[in-house]
Amino acid sequence: MKRRFLLLPAKHFSIVAIMIVLALSACRKEPQSQNTAPSTSAPAPAVNGASDQNKPSGPQLSYADVIERAGPAVVTIRSERRVRAPRQFPFFDNPLFRDFFGNQLPQSRSNQPQVQMALGSGVIVHADGTILTNHHVVDGAEQIKVELPNHRVFDAKVIGSDPPSDLAVLKIDAKDLPVLALADSDKVRVGDIALAIGNPLGIGQTVTAGIISAKSRYTGLSDGSFEDFLQTDAPINQGNSGGALINSTGELIGINSQILSTSGGNIGIGFAIPSNMARNVMDQLIKTGKVHRGQLGVGIQPMTPELAQQFGLSETRGVLVNTVAENGPAAKAGIRRGDVIVAFNGKPVSDGNTLRNQIAGTPPGTEVKLTIVRDKREQEIPVTLGEYQPRPEASANR
């Protein structure tokens, strides 16, 4: 087979040669062009102490700096009180029984006082030695000792204690102490990081981590008076009571108070008194030694879809008034049985516990506005609150 060659006129050879030369020249210049032109690709991650601005963002891997600042403000509280044990077989000391049975009867046990010890935690909130803790940690205590993380121990006195909120304020004779700043707990969101600091089971200061699992929880585990708990899965055990629940910046968002457990130990359901409630109670205890709460004077029940339809509501909201205290603030304002309270000072009412806490957090004598639905029509009624009077038994009135 014969090969065929394409023959071009001589004048075309010069054109082709020029094109080849230009192409080779462009190829040789291309690397230089890449080196001098600005790059549009992302810069490589900085290493070896380079600026933080170049570090890739990601989850925080350590809260050591936060704990280093917050830990010194969390203390251990040990209290003791003397109680008398019940006498066993007291009738055995009766002479008639002794004469009949002789010395065969056992002696009744002596009714000597016994010392009960309580362990808890607390939070320094003022540098002058003011400490916030739980009421149940110091309830009935005759002697209270506060131990700082640096092992200094002080005698403490109770400035004020409030069983309905399970909060107490103590004072020790010390100055320039580290403190924890109180955050705005209303801004806490479900899913936020939460760190619990305290002395569980007396083993020493311990830090646990979790998240905020829920807000506005009502457990009824205390006397059921005023509860608005932050729920957390940060492990809390006995001895954590009165300790700190802080956010990722080291601010106090709650005072650890309760756990829900089938075994007595942590199962990931713990409750803390929110810092806003703690601040309100603490300020009043420091100022007057007592907490003054507003009272409306009604009994309420939850709203159901059936009741909402019956009372002319387009959706299930608010709470139903089922009793009105005679001559109480609500009665004087014209609130009636069968009214549906749907808003308090313009804020929607979601449930009875929230309404109760809103009323309790308002000073007695304050005029508030209740939005109610009556006869399928919405109206606003001004009410001047009375003062809540604590009673040993749980009250049905809010």
C-alpha cells in the first residue's frame, strides 16, 4: 500500500510555522501567568500558631477555661440538726407491765437526740460572702458549714429561706470572693449546652455536661407551690442540690434542685430553678427576709379541646376558672366561674403553672390586666392583686 502525503504550497508552510511558534510560546508563558494571577481557591488551614481567623469552625472541644472561672464560686454546704428518735416500746416502762411480766420485758430505748447531717452545694453570688442554695439543704439546721474549693471553711448564717421556691440565702464572713453572674434564664433555649457544678455524694467538686432538655417544667416533687424548672440531662446526684447550672460562657442559668429517678441516682432527668426566679427570691430575702407574692384568688383547670369548643374558642388555649375565692381580688374585679383566662398583661397563657408563676412574680397591690373569654367574646379586665399567704397544705388558689 502506497502512503499518500498531503502537499501544501510553499507559502502555506510559513503560516503554519508561525502558528506553531506562537503556540509554543503561549505554552511556555502559561506557568508564569498562573504564578502571578490572584488565586480564587480557599486558603489552606493555618497551622503552627497561625491566626484563629483561619482556623476551621467546629464544636467546642473543651470547657476547661469556663470551669476554671466558674468553679471557685461553687461551694460545699454541710448542715446538721438534732432530732429525737421515736421511742420503741414505751409502755414497757409502765410499772403495771413490769409487775405483771417482771424483768422479762425489754427496756425501752432511750429517747436521746440524734444528729442528722445534710450535704449540698451553693453558689457565691456576691463577693461579700452571700451564697444562694436550696431551702431543703439548710431546712431546720442548727449549724451550717460552708467549704470553699480551696478548702477554707466558714460558719454560715441563714439570711432568709423560702420553702415555696426551695431557695435560701446564706452569709459567711469573707470578702473578695469569686462570684457567678446570673444570666437571663428567659433567653435559655432547649438544646443549649448546660454544665452542672456541685459536690455529688460528698466526693468533691464535680463538673458534668449536658443540654437543656426542656423548660417550664412542673414536677410536684417539692411542696408543689412555685415550680418553673429548667430540665437538663447533665448528671445531677445527691449533694448537687443548691449547686450551679451554668451556660457555655460561665453564667449561672439555674440552681440545681431535684432529680427524677426510679433508683435514687441520676438517670438523665434533673431540674434546676431558673436564675430569674432565683434572682427575684434572693433579692427579696436579702432586703426583707421574706418573699412577697401576688395572688389572684381563683381555682383553675386545664383547657381541653372539648372545653375550648364549648366555650367558643377557635383553638385550645388558656385556662378555665372553676372557683373564685369570696372577696378575693378576682371576685372584686368581676371574674366569674366559667371565664377562660387567655392572656396575662398581654402575654398568652399556655397553662395553669405558667399563669401561677406570672401572678406570684408580680408584687402584691399591682394592677394587672387579664384577657378573658366570656360568652364566646373576648374582653380585658383589670385586677389588683392581693398577697399570697403560704399554708402548710397545698392551696388550690392561684
